[in-house]
Amino acid sequence: MGLFDRLRGDDGPQVAFFGIDGVPYSLLRDHTDEFPNLAAVASEGTAGAIDSIVPPESSACWPALTTGVNPGETGVYGFQDRENGSYDTYVPMGRDVQATRLWDRVQAADRDATVMNVPVTFPPQRNVQRMVSGFLSPSVDKAAYPDELRETLQELGYRIDVNAKLGHQEDKSEFMEDAHATIDARFEAFKHYIRQDDWDLFFGVFMTTDRVNHFLFKDYERDGENKELFMDFYRKVDDYLGQLREMLDDDTTMVVASDHGFTSLDYEVHFNQWLVEEGWLDFQGDEPSELGDITDDTRAYSLIPGRFYVNLEGREPRGSVSEEDYESVRDELKEQLEALEGPNGTAVAERVVTKEEAFRGAHDDIAPDLVVIPNHGFDLKAGFKGTGDVFGVGPRNGMHSFSNACLFIDDADARVGDADLLDIAPTILDLMDVEYDRTSFDGSSLAR
């Protein structure tokens, strides 16, 4: 550590946050002997299961986690959102996040942040010390700022994401080789910039965990043929987190968290097909491909994951449901969703949430009218091309869950009790002694 870095250390305590996308707390809790490094953080600090947000989808979760507010404030509800007053849809990127990011608050307090591989941050911000954007970024070359970061990452063989298409193969060995190569390069990049010691907040995300879970989680949970491949990968994740922890000094608190939980997947549920069969949705022509292909008499449509929109007059361009009928139509749809059962006789919905219950804020004008939180085993889809069947099976065997996300804080004074994703941002600011207005967050600090 150089003299300049020592002087900067007087500015206040530091936090190193490591995201492990989609890792359920139960996986880590139930195998402390397999994952001794995270077990040590839990023993010497605090750890527990936390809830995610509605909906528990990474494109919505990471903006919420990094701002401490719900999608009604971030303006991001999922991988695909709808334009106001239009049937056009778009994939939200970093500039679509309308709330203040955690690292922007840190920079505003004259502290420095290094941000690496966080989903929904493309293009990289230029008001932070260093940033390489994560999920949905087109390439390292375009995702990294400044040039020095780009050059270092390229030398390390850094990659934005694993090749998920390899997971579709029946033999998962090539996919897992790619997953290991991806996380190896991510670790080397994190290690490089942790050692530079020129940050007050280090915020890095391992997203490969989510990818592995999507294709191998049922093997883990139900003793499938790829269980050892799964466990071996997670032993490496734990080892890397342990090595990163050893690099941190006494003034730095390590925080590890996931954005949602995970569970086994039994059925894909194609909700737009269900809406067609139940008379809620119809398309123009025989080969629909997008939301704009719905007919004028459509009463409702769906976007992933499990978001339902009433085709409301005055809000949608060709709305067929009047404002006067809105509540009764939504209640009818909610009742049908609650009654829907899968081929195994189990209810698809664990609960159906209204937009008033889930969202609040300046950007709730594109909020879904209803969101289905599924029971374990039902992965919610919403394509527009048609599948022929409501229930199907795809190449994935793992799915996101609302509950059972994880949070580890290497601080014995912190408490992880009745917590959720929105508590993480204010907790990190408290750990850093950065002042903030408590009313700016939907969550509360766990470090007070």
C-alpha cells in the first residue's frame, strides 16, 4: 500500500461487496463443510436468508439492490419492459435506471468506487473511478472505462458472461468448462483491482453462479448425474471468496449477497398461450412475433416473468378495457391465475400481487397490473410466437425464487433478520460511514 493509499484510508471505512447472482442461502447453510470460507463469514459476522423483490428477475433485482428502492422508483421491471403509450418493448440498460445508484452516493461523498460486472449498467458510467458493465453488455471493449481497465481486462482474458447456449447440450461438461473459465477470469480481475487498494467501495458481481443454477440446480437438489459438477463449481466460488477476503484489510468490511434465490424447475408456463386459450388475448395474423401484434379486443397480455397487464383504454394504444371496468377485469384475471394448476395438480401461483402492493414511486406508470409469484417448480414465460402448449419442458432445470436469497456481512455487529434486497444499499453506506437521508430508501440499514 502506497503513501497516497494510506492517506486515503483516513477518509473512512471501506466495503468490498461481492454479488453471487442467484445463490440460495440454503445451499450455503446446508454445506458448511464444503464451503468453509462463507461459513467463517457467517460465524464471525452475520448471515441469513433474505427476500428478493417482485418480480425476482435479475434485470429488476440488480437496479433495486444497487439503489435501495423498488421498481416503481428504478423504472425497471424486468428483462423486457413496455414503452409508455405504446406496444413497443425494450431491454432496459443502465441509463434506464432512474434512481440513484449506491456508487453515485459514494462518489458524491468524495469517496471512490470500482464497479465490476453488475447487470444493467451498460454503458459504463464515467463518473466512477472504474467500471466494467455486466450482463447485456456487447463486449469488454465497449463495456469498460477507462482505457486502462479495458486493456487490463483483455490481458486477463476477461469475459462478460458464460456461453449459456452450451447449457442446452445434454452433456454439461463443455458448459461447465466454460463456466469455470469465466469465473476464473472474473476472479483474476477482482483480485487485481482489490490489490490496487485505490477504492473505498469495491462492487463486483459473479453472475456465472446464476447460469450454472439454471442448468444444474435440479441435479444438486435432487441428486442428479451432474451434482458433483455443480458442487465442484461452488467449492471454487467459496475458495475465491475466501481468497478475496484474505486480501482485505481491517478497515474493510466484506459483504456477499445474491439478488434472488433458486429452486428446481419442473414446468415452463407459457402465460400468453394460456391467455389465448382462456379468451383474454388474441393476435393479428397466424405468426405473431411481438406485443404489437395483439388484436384490438385483447383484454390482457403478459411479459416475463409473470407480469400481467390489462389492455387498458387510454393507457395502451388500442386498449379494450375501460377504466370503469378495470378493477373488475383485473379481479377476474387474478382469480383465474390463483386457480390455475399445473399438470401435477399443484397451484402455479404461490400468490398473485397487485401493482399497488408491489410498486410505488415516480416511475410506476409502466408497472404491471398483476405479478404472479410462482410456486417452486413453475418457471413463468411469456413469448408472443405461440408454443401450442401452456405447460412445457425446456433445457433449464433451475429457476429463480422470491425467497431464500443470501446475505453475508463480515461484521459481528450487523444483524440479518427480517431483511430483503432493499436493505443492502443503506447497510453498505452505514458500514462506510457515508451520510444519507433514510427516507431515500425503501429498505433499512442492518448495521445500525
